Amino acid sequence: MESIIEVQRLTKQFGHITAVDNLSFEVPKGSIFGFLGQNGAGKSTTIRMLMSLITPTSGEIQFFGMPLQEKRKLILKKIGAIIEKPDMYGYLSAYDNLKMFARLNGLNLTQSQLIHHLEQVGLAHRADNKVKTFSQGMKQRLGLAIALMHNPSLIVLDEPTNGLDPQGIADIRQLIMQLNTERQITIFLSSHLLSEIEQIATHILIIDKGKKVIADSAKALFNPADTIVEINTNNNNNALTHLQNSQWQHNLQQNRGPNIFLKMHYNQIPELNKFLFEHNIQLLLLQPRHSLEDYFLQVTSNIQ
Amino acid sequence: MLTLLQVELYKIFKRPRTYIAFIAIAALIGIIQLGLKLDGDAYVSFVMNNVEQSFVFQGNLLNGYLVCYIILQLLLVHVPLLIALVAADMVSGEANIGTLRLLLTQPVSRNEIILAKFLAAAIYTLLLLVWMAILALFVSMWLFGTDDLIIQKTRYLVQLSRNDVFWRYIGAFGFALLAMLTVAALGFLLSIFADNSIGPIVATISIIIFLTILSTMSIPIFQKIQPYLFTTHMVAWKEFFDLKVNADNAAINGTIQNKQQIIQSAGILILHIVVFIGVAMYAFKRKDILT
């Protein structure tokens, strides 16, 4: 599959601190690429290097098969981005902000075209209002309008749902999926929340302390054969004894606390439930998790 | 590049802060003109006190040209503070509100951004001086009329014929523009290294004050370094108001006594501007945007 972004051995050091460490990955064309990691894992530094806001200490970045360093302007013409907060010129109106960035992108848009772009993100009725009066969600939507108005092939979104209410988060999620499916735009999406990424990403990369932890297609990572099931019962010791003396003994995972963990295929869950019922064990909790979530939690709990 | 410049000018003139300098200059010039209108004769008499015993002055001594000269002497020292308000905010202000991030993800090069921003600051400086010229020169000419300009130098008096003054003001304002652009370039350079506006604005003003004091102190050790300080050369606009005399000690209209000094000072100021902006471009190209 053709790659939109190719990153090779990317490293960034701030003095003695290595924020990004020998990171390599590829973003396939047409994908929704989820870029995951805890706060401070090196996501923003990586994205800033991708957007040429930070100079890498070493490594190579290519977009559309072109080296970023040499073809920066040409590459940025094909990219829309919101890096962290969507900060705009607060003393200008939404319309003026949009018009200004359109001109910087070499677009000579008419008034109706600009209003149309604001309509797409639901801000046409606030076109003449100064951005300093906008909520975080409205700024986020204006940022999206700016990122989208030049019909980019790739959109880079760094923590796009930060500071949004649940409805705002749902709207952004829907918009991302719509852009990907209807306009075939590749999306590079960073987040520190797996729950935010797993619902929409086709590919996932997890980094920790600047290093790649795991990278694969979502389909491979969310393999139902690797489901982890966490159970809690009215008597965990008794339940554990029964499980150890049964066909489930090979599914048992290392003890990670008061609850019991088993690794199995997702389809085996009813069978496990039946087994516990037949041995008169009352279930208080039965929670399936795929391996990625388990892995992500392990990584994050190690950090904490 | 032209688009970028238009965008930068649009941003400057959409901000209320920009107009503080225009209002401040109008207020200061208005106060000086009002004071001189009400009690100007007493002021002139006080200034000319020690020469009035040797000379008899006829005509309109307190004319628009003299008023403009007084205003320039008083104000040109303080205009750098107003210029620093905008120039030292050009990059750091955007870093502070986070828009620098958005600006640098647009398909424009960092060098283009720096040049457009400096040109926008230069145009702002030019407009500020044009505004000052309108108020200080043209309004004063209208309020006080015109006549010969008599200026007291340290050791002698200069009398410039009324027909020989106006072009000197054009030259003086042109030179003042160069001096103020040097200040703008310094403020601009400092704004590259900061992520908020206050630091570079205060630093620019502090450097100007510090160097101005060094430039005017008559202590031998400081006098050795004075030719290398740009603040020493910022006052060379006064050279436009001195003229050559012939063998009979009669003034030669249309001449400048020390043209070489003006050229040399202008060269040094231009060199400072080039160095400041060159360093700013170099530093900005390597700057990691972390805000």
C-alpha cells in the first residue's frame, strides 16, 4: 500500500533529554492513523517535527514520497493541520481569520465560498464575531475549516478533542470518518486516549518515552483471538481453584491484582460464563478487553 | 511575499494596540504646540537669553519650523519606545497567543515570514513618522506661520533662510526613519528569542536607554566606544540643520556643513539593520516552535 508519510529513525534531543528516540513508521494512503501515547510520550514533538515546527536531531521524514526538508512548501500545500490548541487571531472575526489563511494558501476565495467553508463546520452564523468570544469547540471547528479549505490530501490532528464536551467529541469523530470515507483524505490523529482512537482508526502506532511500542493495522491489533477477560466473583480464590483444575487453566493470565484475567477468543466468553455458573460461582464483573487495550494499560500503569 | 506582507499589515492595523503610538504622538505634539502657542515667547526668550545681548532678532522667531525642531528634539528620543511596542511583539506576540504554530504550518517559508514581518514593522514605523511629520511640521507651519529658522548650536547660532528649510526637514525625517528602523530591527531580533511580548519590549527599551546614556557621556573610556554605538548615530538628523559658510562667513544656502557625518551615520545604521535582520533570520530558521 502506498505511504503518505514515511518516517525513518527520527530522533529529537532537547539537551540531555531524548524526546523522540529512533522512531520509524509509515502512514498508508487513505488510512485513519491513530498515534497513541501517554502525555509526555513524545507525540507532540513527533507531530511538530512532521509539520517542520521542530528540527529533528536526526532521521528522515518524507511526505508523498518527497523529503520534508527540501520540499516543505509543496508538502504543506497538501496538508491541513491542527497542532494542539487551535489558536487563532482573537481580535479578528472568524471570517477574517479564514480569509487570511486562505490567502496564505494562495487561495482567492469569494465571500460566498468562505461562508460555505464556515457553514461546513457550523460557524456561518458567527462569521462576523471576533474569535476571542468563541468557545474551545468553536475554535476547534474554525481550525478544521482552515485545515480543510485548500482540499488537503492529509490532515494532521493533534489531540483534536481536547477540551471538548461529549457532543463536540462525537461531532469531531463523525467529521473525521466522513472526511476519510467521502473525500478519501488520509487522517493522522494523535491522542492519549485509546478509546478515542480505537473507534475510528484503521492503523495504530503507540509510543512511549519517544520509542515505538507497537504499530499495526487496527484489524490485526484488535484480533478477537487475543481477547483478555477480566472477572471478579463473590469468591475469587474458589473461582481460581476451579479454573486451574479445568480446561481454562491454559487461559489464565498472571495474577495482576484481586481480579482474575484470562486470555481467550472473544467467542469463548459465553462458555466461560456457563462454566462459572455451573460451579456455583456468582459473577460480579465480566469485562472483555482486546489485547491492545490491555497492552496500553500495562504501558501506562508502568509509567504511573 | 506580497500577500504575506499584506496579511502582516492587516494584522498590525487590526489591533487596537497599534494606534496607541499614533494617539500618544498626537497628544504629545498637541501639548507642546499648545504650550508654545500660549507661552512661546517666554520660552524663546529663555532659550535665547545669552545671545539676545549680542544680537537683535526681527521677524517671527517662534515660527512653524522652529516649533517642529523643538518637537523633534524632544520626541525623537522617545519614539523608539513606541516602535518597540509593535516591532518587539511581531514574532513573540504570535508565539504567546499560539498563532505562530498555525502560521508556520502554512506553505510559506520562514525567511518569507521574517522578511514580511519586518517589512510590515518598517511600514508601521514609516507611517508613524509620516504622522509625526504631518503634526509636527505641517500643523506647526499652519499654527505658527513660517520664517527663517534660527537654531542655537553649542558654540554658534545657525540661521537658515525660510526657503532653505523645508528640504532639510524631508532629509531629517528620512534619516529619522533610518534611525527608527534600527530600533525596529533590534526589537524584531529580540522578539525571535522570546515566547511573550513583554520581555523583548522591555529589553529593547532598556538597551536603547542604556546605549543612549553611553552615547552621551563625556567620559573618555566611553567616548572610545561611542562611534560604534548605533544610538550615537541616531541623532545625526540634526546635521541637516547646519550649513556651510563662504570665505566671508556668509551662509551658502542649500548646503550641509557635515554631509560626511550624515552619510557615515546612515551607513552605520543600515549596517546595524542588516546585521539585526540577518541574525533574526538565521535564529528563526533554527528556532524550535514549542509554544
